[in-house]
Amino acid sequence: MSYPMPQNSQLDQLLHPLISYIEEIFQVIFTTAEKNYIFSHYVTSAGELLNQEHTTDYMHKLVMDILNGIYESYHIDLRTDRILLNDLSQHLQAILNAKYYQLRNKNPLLHTIKNNYIFAYEVTETAVYQAFENEPFHLSEDDIGYIALHVGAAIERYFDSRYQHLKKALIVYGNGYAEGSFLAAKITSLFKNVLEIAGRYPSHELDDKTCNDIDLIISTVPLKQLHVSIPVLVVEIPLLRKNIENISKAITKERQHPVSKFSDLFDPSLFIRSSAKSRDEIIHILCMLLKKSGNISDSFEKSVLERESKISTAMDGVLALPHPMTICSTKSQIAVAILEHPVKWSEKENAQIILMLSLADDKKKNIKALYDTFVAITNNPSLTNLLLCAESMLEFLQILEDNIPENTY
């Protein structure tokens, strides 16, 4: 779609003589589309808004509204990322410049972004929708795609700095606080560059909830009350050489397959094969399935349908990832439905593999690996065909692990 050049405007007065001069020198005539192209590039590269109504303060407010929306919806705090604040302010300013002059730039990378950077695009789309809900204009998919690239880079930095450098350990003791303090101090001195002590607990206070986002438990007593798949190393006071070697091995142990990091989200009772014939029907069925677990709020289904009405979660005609607009769960779970036939999910997309995401704060560490898995599914038709034949959650997960190379992530 072409937009007419703005007439009798500051921009027209600025560029029209230049265009006329070029036409005269090179004996050419620019078409309207070519003039629009020149106008568009100038506007989107302008150092400051030609419309003085949009001040720096206003631009900062929009950026912070987007980043606050990301934090509130996904609990990923990008609000102090100075690189993102600067890049997003400049890019958003260029987008609004173009909108002010009714110029539109198509994003040639949009399809690639939506299908290969799913998490970044969804996070951005949700936050932008909320931030611009009361503004007199809205951003297009093309605009959101460009912003998603900046947000995606910031998410990479966020997860790198918070999760990839240090493993987290709990110190558990049985004979008093002093024992735990000594053990924590000793381990910190030995492994300060690779291990973070996330907490110290007497053995009788330790439970599964305490172990969220923990990579390793170092204890002076055996632990039998836990039901989590976290390595537990029982050590002695003072630390023996064999204890130190075992801790070192646990820290440097080859990482598990990424699918294994979040496999506990896929409870066997949350898998169905269904003959549902519409999007809303299968959403209701999966919501009722999740409701039995007692971990979702009463507003969960309404929020899922609200998201779909505003922002479709269908991906590449096969996969859909319905989930609420905001966190409505006390525990992270994923319900899976394999449909007998594809259903119409949005105006443009069908879906046949439905993964309903009921995510809480407890799994934010692994959310990027989770979305990387969704990308791997959509980019691999043979994997998709295998998943369509899965008869159980165990089989579904095994197919993922067998067919997604670890170096995909």
C-alpha cells in the first residue's frame, strides 16, 4: 500500500527542492512511489521528531510502558538495560516519525522473526499492545517485528547475565546454623567463580518449593523428603577431598538435554487426543483439564480467549500456544492436545498441535529454552508429523528429545 506524500508540510519543503535538483541534474523523473521511498528513509533516519509534540519525555514514557509490560506479564526485567533503552527509543522515534507523515515501511524479515524468534515477538507484541492501548495510533506487525529484534537481543543479555554463568546451590545442614555457615563460606571460597550459594536451610525446613531454580543441593545429612530431580551431594565437615571433587564434578557435569529442563511441566494427565472442531472448543477442553490440577485462577480461560481475540498464538499453520494475557497460575504446567484434523485458529492460520501454557514464576529460568523448542517444532516438518502421531505425553516428550539436537539451542 502506498501513502501520498505530505503536501505543504515542513518535510515537503525540506526535500522537494533536493528531489527537483536531482531530477534536473540526472535528467530523470521520480515516480510518486520513488519519492515516498526517499521521504520514508529520511523520516525514519531523522535525529529528532519533526512533530515537536512527541518530546523526548513522551518517547521515554512509551519505552518504559513497553518494558513495564514485559516485566508484569513475563517477569523479565529489562528496565535497566541501557542498550535496549537507547536503541528502542531511537527506533520507536523513527517509527512514529513515519506514522506522523503517513509513511509505511514493510518489514521483509517479519515472517522470519515471527517463526524463528517466537518468544521475543510474543513478548514484544503483548507489551506493545498494552502500552499503546490508549494511544491515538497503533503499531503494525511490521513495526512490532523490528522492535522484537531489539527486545530479543535484550532477553539474550538478561538470561546470559542471570543464569548462564553461575550454577545455584543450596546449603543444607543438620547440626545447627554454624555448620551451614562454615560450609557455605568454604564452598564459596573454593567455587566462587562458578557456583552461587542461593540459601542455607536446616534439613527439616527444606521442601520442594524451596528448590525452585536450584541446580545443586549440598547437604551434611541425607535428604529423603524431596521429590525434585536436583542432584544432592552429601558432604562431611570438614570437607574431605572426595567431597570437593564430587562438587566439582557436579558443577562441570555435561548439561542435560534442554527438553529435560522443562519436562516436569508436561504432566501425563495433561495430554489428550481430541476431535474438537474449533479453537474455542479445544481451549475450553484444555482449560478444564488444567482446572482439575487446582493451579489456575477462575479468570484463566477468559484471559486466554481475550489474548486470542487480540493476538493470535498460532504458528506456521501447525502449532498454537494459547495462554492468558497475564500470569494466572500458581504452578507452571503445559497441557497438550493433538487434534484429529486442523482447526481454523485465526484469519490466516490453522493449528493441529495445541500446547496450552499455564506458566507461573517458578519456571522463568527455562522459558527461553521452552520457546526455542517451539521454534524447532515449526521448522521441522518431519518432527511435526511424528508429534501428530504421539499417543501419550511420555511419547510426545521422547519424540522431542530424540529429534531435536542439543546444539539447536
